[in-house]
Amino acid sequence: MIADEAALEDLLSRPDDALREDLAAAPGDILVLGAAGKMGPTLCRAAKRADPARRVIAVARWSEPGLRQRMQSWGIETLSADLMDRPALAALPDAPNLIFLAARKFGSTGAEDTTWAMNTLLPAMVAERFPAARTVFLSSGNVLPLVPVISGGADETTPPAPVGEYAASVLGRERMFQHAGRARDTPSFGIRLNYAIDLRYGVLADIAGKVFAGTPLPLAMGHANVIWQGDANAWTLRALRHATPESPILNVTGPETISLRWLAEQFAERLGRPASFTGEEAPQALLSNAARAFALFGYPRTPLLTMVDWVADWVARGGRSLGRATKFEVRDGRF
């Protein structure tokens, strides 16, 4: 099991030979924008551990106490900037490799203008500021429609059909980088992530927390896909070598279509608490088919039941939660 947050962050940032090999094919500094979110710290650390001689530069506003100093202790350079401020964006150093993690999801309802600015305007500004950088940007499976559970998930040929303004603005992010590829030959690669798992947040932590607290699990969105954040970190960095002006976009998630009822029962068994439910599973869910990602990167290194064991142990011991619910149960696009 994972003893504490230091051990967790070590595991999430542990590189393998495939990451080292793919990063070697994308030489030069790596600039990470929006580096203080859920993925940014361990992604930056993974890049630095994979190639200790390379500069990894993390940019954020640094609102979490102690995070900037912790990342500096890992050998990561840190800069403070409001990315929506054009002079601040212009003042950032050039780099041949860029990871774009800045985004807004929760709180979108009621502040739709801010969501569109962060998710669509900012990517356009970044693509204009760094026209030659190999850029990997995070997107979301939310841009795809709900599909039948028996379908195996929406793949990259499925036409986007975003529900709600958050999902529409994320599709706007994809379109801005695609436009930059056509207009300025900016090489990019999009990662439609669906859902990354840490012990402190994610679909598994949400469900384990409900079982532990005796809170009924809503079942309307009865199925999901998940991937360990360490695998998502590695694949995001490995995508740098595949960035092209055609801006390929790949679904990134785990291989299973997971029944959330089954998942709750797994946690109930491990936590010694009964699982309870409200509603019934709908025949459609937000599901992604990541077969193309597996062909490019291989299968995730971290199996589903290993994640279940880790999360159950963490919740049972009272491990820290980030307090950021995934809202996996939302079907109307209102976040």
C-alpha cells in the first residue's frame, strides 16, 4: 500500500524506459503552463526524473501553500504568472516543448464567460505566443456524446457532441490548436483524458468516500473509464514526440468499461461498509475507447484492482482528500 503523500507523489512521477525514450526524441526545455493543478506537479517531476539534465519550467499562480517550494526541491524551475495577462504571457521564456494544462471546469455554471476565456481564448493566445513549440494539451472526454454502454466507448472517429458550455469550450480548445496548426504549422497533440485517478481525488476516491460515509451512490451515470494519473502523466509527456501541425487527438483512459455499482461493492467489501444506491443505470454513459492510445503507448502499467486496493486503504486510514469531486454523475453538462 501507499504510506503517505510523499510516497504517492513519488509513485505518480516514477518514469519508465518508454518515457525516457520518447522524451529523448523531443529534446530541449519543457515549459508546463498551469502546473499547479491536480496533474501538474507530478507530471513536472516525472519529466525531470526521466531526464535530470533537462530544464523543466513550471508556470502557475501558486495559490497552494508550499507547493512551489516542494516543486523547486525536485529540481523544477518555477515562474509565477497570470496566463490570461498578455504581457505576463509574452514575458515567459521560449521553449521547444510545451505542456498546456490550464483549464476551468467546476464553477462553470454561472460564470460561463470565464470558462470560455480560460478554455478557448487562452489556448488561442498560447498557440500564438509559442507558434513553433511542440505542444501537448489536455482535452476531455466530455466533448464526446454519451454512448451505449455496450458500444465499447466513443472513439476518435465519433463526432464531438458536447453537452453544456464547459464541454463546448473544451472543444473550442481543440479547435484553437488545430487552427494554429493550419495557420502557422504549430505542432500539437491533444489528450482527451477520462478520468485520471489519484488517491486524493478521482472517481474511485469519490465512490470509496461515499461507501465509507454511508452515502448512497447515484447510478444514472452507471459506468465510467479511469486511468492511474501516473500513466496519464507519462503518456502526456510521451505525446510530445508525436506533435504535428495536423494536431492529432487521442482518447486517454483505461481499458475497462467499469460498472460503478460493481465498483461500490468492491469498496464495500474492502471497507467493511454496506454500499447503497439511488436510481438505476442508464443505457448510455460518458465512455471513451482508448484502443489507439494503447497501440501507441502500450497498456496502462497500473491495473484497476490495484487502484481499488490503494484507494480503499487510503480512505480507511483517513488519507487526505483534495475536496474536488469529479462530478462523474453529471449528465446534463452543468458543472
